[in-house]
Amino acid sequence: MESLHIDDTVDDVYKVQLDSFNGPLDLLLHLIRKQEINIYDIPIALITQQYLDYLNLMKNLNLSFAGEFLVMAATLLQIKSRLLLPKDEAPVEDEGDGEDPRAELVRQLVEYEQFKDAAFRLSTQGKVWGEAFIREPVPPAQGQALPSIGDDMLSDDLSLFDLVGALQRVLDRATPDHQMFIDVTKESLSIQDRIHSILERLEIDSSAAFDELFEHLQSRPQIIVTFLALLELVRMNLVRLFQSHVFGPIRVTRNFAPGDGSTEP
């Protein structure tokens, strides 16, 4: 039975804030494109399960996301339940037009995809203009905000959802644990230690495959802490993440000169 498991015992020592543009429609589009699904004929059961799996993993990673993700989860479950209902048991108000329960969601996705494509073209043009017209750097705002992972920290063909999917594949190969969630505490696993391990690896080789960073890690807690350390390095602009093609293997490339990687986070 499908459920959205949200466990409140995950430690708040380290929390990553999702960029505002990484919303529930972005995740749905990511899943649809990855599975090469016809957006006008979405297999709602498959997409719903994959969506819930992503949300569970994002929650267990302590990724802070907006309530709209949970609203979309409820919407998907409602659509799925309506599709499972026999025709003669459908609500009276739905019998008149016989509209596909997925129709409104499809309309939203198509419209959102059009806006995203337009935004991408404007962003590309903005980069061209940015090289021609230089402005002074904006000083950082006062106060300590949550680390934010946004699309501007990744390559153009890579999203945070690509990273979460890659992490899930690594976790699927790991030694099973009794629990999906972990407590990230100084006494158990150190994100700082994993940061230094990744930096030391990249001091030797300028880049590495995403999977190679988890080669000798067997437990899920070790893998997840390593992933959080990688996100922190991305946020600090010490590493960059790339894909050679859409949904292809992810590579981690150093964004520092050899000898500078020992800088304290």
C-alpha cells in the first residue's frame, strides 16, 4: 500500500533549502521525461508511486521543501482513486462531461512546461548579455539562511531531482538498514569529515563519477551523509556537477585549484 512516510526524528543539525524553482510540477516533469511518458497519457499509478518515493527520500535527507509538494501528493492520490472507481460508482458531478481525471493536471503541466522553456531561453540570453554588460557583485544579505541548492549551482541539463534519483540508485545497491531515516549528529557521522574526504579525492583527480564517491560505503547513513556533504560543496562553489547528456551519468568536477581544497568549510 502506498503512503507518504514522514518521520520527524531526523535531526535538524543540517537542513538544505530547495530553490524556489524546484517545485512539485518540476518533479513531475522530471519523472515524465525520465520515463519518456506521453504527457497527455500519464500512467498515474506509476507516477504517483515514484513521486511519493522521491518525497520520502527528500524528507529523509532533511531537504526542506514547500507544502505544495504534499498538496500535489494528495492530488495524485485523489486522481488515482478516481481512475480506479468503476464507471457506475463515479461521483454524480463527474458523470456529465466524463472528463479524464488527469485532464486538469495535464493542462497545468503543459502550461508550466511552456513557461519553463521560455524561462530557459531568457536565461540563456541573459548569460549572453551578462558577458557583455558587467555589474558589480551584490554583497551577501545579513543573517544566516539555510543552505540553498538552486539550478544556478548545477549545469544546465542537471537538476536536484537528477541528484536525488542518482542517490536512490546508490542506496538501492547498499546494505539494507532497518530504517530509511537517520540522525545526522556529530557523535555518529560527520558531514565535515565527508567534505574533506571528497576534497582530498578531487585534489588527486580533477573529476570523478558520482557513483565513485560512494564506492566503499556500505551503510545507508554513510551514503546519505556523503550526499549532504556533496550538496554543501556545491553550495560553497567548490565543486560543479555535470551530465554529458540528459539523464546521463553525473560527474563531480572540482572548482578549485589543487592545493586550495583544504579550505575550511
